Amino acid sequence: MHDFPQDDTGRIRRLILITAPPLLAFLVALLLFAVFRDRLPGRAYVSGHAHAPGWGQWLRSMTFTVGFFEVVYLFLFTRYRRWPELQRWVAACSVALGVSMAAGNGVAVTTLIDSAGPAALPSWEVPAEIALTLLGGAAGWWLAGPLPPAPGTRAVPPSGVPLLPLTPAQRAVYAVSAWHPRSLLYGAALLAFAWFGAFNLSRSWQATVLLGLMGLVTSLSARSRLRVDGSGVEVSLPWLGGLRRAVPYDAVHFASVRQREQVVPPGGLIGGSRGWGYVSGRGPVLALRLTDGREFLYSVRDAETAAALVNASLARVRGGAGC
């Protein structure tokens, strides 16, 4: 199986960005407690509750939280080691969360300096924490650097795959759209959880915002479009501002047709170390074998026609016979 190029120098950088922020956030809180220990009240009122835990219990709770995130991040990095796009998103989320934890705990601890008991947090704390979190996420995305290019190939499609003969003067364009109603249901459920969390369940804005964003993106990804032409294969999400991603022919070995039962990922917008794309319904699936070892999958009723056109375009640009 093909893998990403061995000169992916950004992999170590992404690993550091994924694992370091939670630990640094914990060290910031630990340093503040060590410096101002003699000027803090006897209990950790940083959560705003009337019955706050002792400082030792608060630090142990932070240790557990940081350890949990480190385990989750390391699992994602190792499980999806061949998916640098996801690693970049995880790095951005890790930096954002680390900044949020450091800012929130930093303001809460410093507010309690020379206080005999619970102290009200300043009114600017939440807006400042949100702004710093957004800046942290943007910084993490930027620091993760560019993604490694997929290795190219010039081999013609193998025999036995669908192939549409084209004369030198012929040009063909294939375009189709797909609809996945379940994405609307999943998105509505996530938005409902965010709504109830904002007013009833959660005291933390991070979980509410995350659920809301996930619900919005899931709902708006219910519609997609596929286009195959002489430059490659492109999938777009018209409800998400026309967000699109192109697959150039240099990154495709060949195209084939898979049945829906053979596709493991669930429906809707999918992504993983084995494949990515858009799967809906029970019909056939266009499958492109990519040079990075993964597959691009897209549900389309006449998948054989789409695969034949892709293979014909591959054969043409690579000088294959019959096109």
C-alpha cells in the first residue's frame, strides 16, 4: 500500500502542536498556584461554585483532564497517521483548547489573589477567552504548516476497469449532485444538544460552541456535487459556501465501482485513513484509488459511467491506447 512521502517534515511539527498545548496549559496553572500560593484562599473557588474543592483536588482534576486529552490526541495521531489533513485540524483544536484552558484558569486564579473567599470573575473574562481561543486555533492551523503533496503516478489504468473510449477531438464533462437527508437529522440533533446545553446543562461555553458548529456543518453538508472533467475530479458542498476539493489525475491510479455494502464508512461526508468523500443512499459508489494509499468515494447512480470517464481521462493524459 502506498503511503505519504517519507519527507513529510511537518509530521513531527504537527505531533508537537497536538501534544504540547494541554501540558503547557497545566504548567501555567501550576506555576500560578506555586507563585501565589500564600495569597490564595483555602479552597479553589475557580469554578464559581459555593462548595469549591481544595487546591490539591483541583490540581488532581486538572491532571486527569490533561491526561485525558493527551491520550485522545495521541490516539488520533497514531490511528490516522496517514491523514495529515485531520492532524492539522487536531493541532489547531489542541492549540485552541490549550489557550482556552490557560486563559480561563489564569484569570480565575489571579482573581482569587488576596481574596478570603469566592470572587466574581471580571465581565471581560468570557469574551477575552473566546477571542484568545479563536486566535489560538488560527495560530495552530498556521503553525501546522502546509500539507505534504501526494505522490504522483503516470501508470495507465489496469485492464478490467470501466473505460470509455474517447477520440482525440472528444471532450467529456460529468456532473451530478447527491443528497443525504440523514445529515440534516444528525445536524438538528447536535444543534438541539447545543441549545439545551447553552441554557440548561453546560456551564462551559466550549462544549456548547463545539456542538453548535458540528451541528451546523453536518446540516449544511447534506448536499454535495461531483464534477469530472479534463483537469480532474472535484467535489463541492454548495450549502457550505461552495467549499470544494479537487483530486488531480496525477494523484489517481484508476477508478472502479464499489457496491454500497462494500463501503464501511457511514453515509454523508466521510473521511478517514482509508478513504474520504461523500456516501449516500444504497446505490453504487465511484471509487478512486489514490496514490496516498486511500480511496475517494462518491455515491452516484451511474457510477460505472463516471468511472469509465475517469479512466478514459487517465489513459488520455498518460498516453494510453484506445483514447
